[in-house]
Amino acid sequence: MNRNKKFLYDYSYIDFSKTTSKKDVLVLLRRHDKDSFKYSFHTAAFNYAIAKELGVEDPNDLRTMFESGLFHDVGKLGMSYDFINYPGSYTLMMYNEMKKHSQGGAEILEKVNADIEIVEAAKYHHCNIDGSGYPAGLYGKEIPLSARITRISDSIDAYLSKRCYKEGGPAYEALFNLKQYSGTSYDDELIACFEVIHNRIMKECHLTGEDRPSQEMYVHFLTKLYLYDFPVTKAENILELFER
């Protein structure tokens, strides 16, 4: 059992007498795993763009959707660095422990009084629109909007990003990769929003003479097209958002 301790889920080491705000949680996440911190910013940016294409206009609602992506994986604070960055296939025990990060993230966010939409995104962002995924039991529009959007944004970034166990997928195929699971993993209406976003980004890339953009270029145009009215556009500056 001791040999497997680093693959057991546990966030009990967090001192919530000192970790009292969302900013504190982000500082912990950045210290715990810089890649997870960076991926969370990408997820937040896609959330913001999808919400805009869905017709959300209120700045407070858009920020909530951004933060829903930003905080969706804080439950990984309960996974050791070795666990998060494990290069092989999980054992069944490891998989079951990993799944606890969604509930754990919700609990962490509740302890710092995060908005309900942000808590729900952390808890339900692995729920699929067809009722599968985890935690089980929610289907279709029963899944909160913040979680349905984050489900897509998280998948986009996971597809694009190089991880310890895979290479990043080509950005120009991001839409095709997700669209084949529309109606099963993802909300059809939200995939349609992502289709508009992807086509706009690829048009900008094409105008520069690049039809096979890198992830860096793809995210650059995402922020240029959609985060032009948001106070922070880079992961390294994200903590400034909570100092305003």
C-alpha cells in the first residue's frame, strides 16, 4: 500500500485556514503543477469564446464562464505530481482515484466560497451529454451549462496539448476531432459554437499563410479574436485578475 500511496487521492494537506480565496487556490495549483495551471488558462479562454458565441454578453457572466474553466481542474491538488504526470496507462485503482478530482475540486472551491457555476464546472466537467462519464447520473441539459462548456474546452486543450503520455494533435483538425463526439460526449449547440470559433481562427491563420498552425498560434488568435475585452490574456498574468 505504501508503494501506491502517491497514487491515492488526498487534498487533506491543504491548510484552509490559510487558503481562503480563489487566488490562494490558483497559487497552490501553479506551485503544484505548472502545466495544469497553463492548461487551465487555455480552458478558460475557450470557455469565454464559446460563451460569447452562445450569446452571453454580460461581462460578469462571461467572467464566470472564464473562471469556470480556470478552476475546473483544481481538484488535481489532491493528486501527486507523479500521479498527474504518470506516463503510462492507469491501473483500475489509479483510474478510480483520479476520478475523485472532480468531487475534490468542487469541495476545495466550496471551501473558498466560489460561485456555484464554478463549483459545478469542477464537479461535472467529465459528464457526457449522453449520460456517461463521471460522476454518473446527469444527462443532457441536467448538466449545468458551465460544466457542458468546460467539457468541450477541456477536451480542445487536451487534444492540442503535448502531454507526458502523448503528442499534441494538429490544431487544424481540432474541430473534426471533437465534432465526431457531438451528441454523445458534447452538447450539439455548444459544438456549433466551437465550429464558428475554430473557423474564425483558421481563417486568421490562413491570412498569415499558415494552414497548419501550432497550438501557440491557434491560442494566439483565440485570445486576439475573443479576449480583446478581457483584462488578462496570458496565463502568466492570470493572478492579476484577482487583484482588481
